[in-house]
Amino acid sequence: MEAREIIEYIGHAKKRTPVKLYVKERAPIDYGAATVFGVGDKLVFGDWAELKPILDANRDKVETCLVEADCRNSAVPLLDVKDLSARVEPGAILREQVTIGENAVVMMGAILNIGAVVGAGSMIDMGAVLGGRAVVGKNCHVGAGAVLAGVVEPASATPVVVEDEVLIGANAVVIEGVRVGRGAVVAAGVVNDSAMTRLVQDAASALLGAERVHVIAEPTMTTEDFGCFLLERPGSFYHVGAGCALPLHNSAFLPDDAAVVTAAALHCAVADSYLRRDAP
């Protein structure tokens, strides 16, 4: 949806306060244009501006009434997600005119404003925010709590554009007008402590055999929430083979059960080595 179309859509959209009423009636009530289910005990869906006067005028016919409302004077409803070829977890908020690509994943608490686009195979992690018209390419990962700032108007303004295969790390903020190039990494880096890395390497060699331990000699552009911990304490970030050729955040990723056992054993071995490091 183009910027001008979004602006006109919002400008002409009627502001509504959709409500759900649970009504126990003493006598039948005409709820006008609202959608009504049941007889006697009724479930009513409609606009509060239309239903409130009806309830006020029929107070003597109502024994009990409970009202649910999750917004007030809203012009843009939520997106109907039931037929998307994607995974949308409970608590995610997607407004109408959002585009979600095939096999994309939107996690709990993520917020996607009008006009936002998520490419195929991308993950929008917990609590991430995509502002109006923000664009995320294919096979990207927008980390937990990250913000891609939105810009709906003026129509000439440039939204955030994230190209394919990009990693936006946890809590990173990308401001309006920024374009993140293909394959880029935006986040706090992971810098391993040399002593802790040696401890991990020795523990892994003792547990698994040196031939199964591979040292990454050259620095890589790894980004992970763990990097925030390394700012406070020395540590080492290491990888454990998962027995699955697909990348970690792919929606079809499924680790081998044996790899989970190996990883747990390795974590225990590292912790044991750390606790014994100063023992006589």
C-alpha cells in the first residue's frame, strides 16, 4: 500500500469503539444493526456509539450487562490473520494493511503498524515494533524489543527499509529513513574473553574429544543478547551443532534430540570446570 493510499485510508476511516456485550435480559431488546447471538442470555457485537443509547433506553429490560472493549475511537482495525501462510503468536498486534510473507513468524507482543511489510521467512521477535510503512525483507530476524521507526506522513518521507537476510539485534533502534543493506548485522557485538574461551575449549575436548571441537579462528559478525552480559562479566559464546541444516530462526528449524543432550552435558561440564578452576 502506497503512502498516499495509507494517509487517505486513515483520513476517511470511521472512528469506532467496537464492543462485546454479555446481556441477561428480562424482556426482548432490539439492538439495531448489531450482531446478536442467543435468546434471553445474549452476546452482542457492535459499536458502542450505537449500543450505549439502546442500553440506556432499555434499562428496565436488562438484568445484567457486561461490556468488553479493547480500543476507543480507533480508525484502523486489526488484521484478520486466520488465513495467513505464516505463524502469528498470541499477543501480537497487527493492524490492517500489514503484509506478512509466507512462513514468516511474528512472536508474542510484537506490534506491526499500518503499512508495515514482513518478507517471507522472516521472524519478528517478542516485543519488537515495526512502525508505519516499515519494510523487512526476506529471511530476516528482528530481535526482541527492537524498533523500526515508522513514518506514515508526509507521503514523501522515507520509511525504514531492511533488505533481505538482515539481523537486527535485541533492543536495537533503526530510525526513519535508514536503509539496512542485504546481509547486514545491527546489534551489540559478542566479544569472548580469552581465558573463558580456553576453559570452554578444554571442557568440550575432555567431554567430546578434541576432534569434535572446532575453533573459529577468524572473528565473525556474531550478534546476540549474550553480548550484553559480556559487557558486565567475562564469558564465552559457543555453538553446539543442532543436527539440522536449516538456520536457527527458520520456521522449520528442528534440532536433533541428541544434540539437546550433548548441549546440556557440555553446559554442565563448562560450569563444573569453572567452579573447579581455583581448586588445589
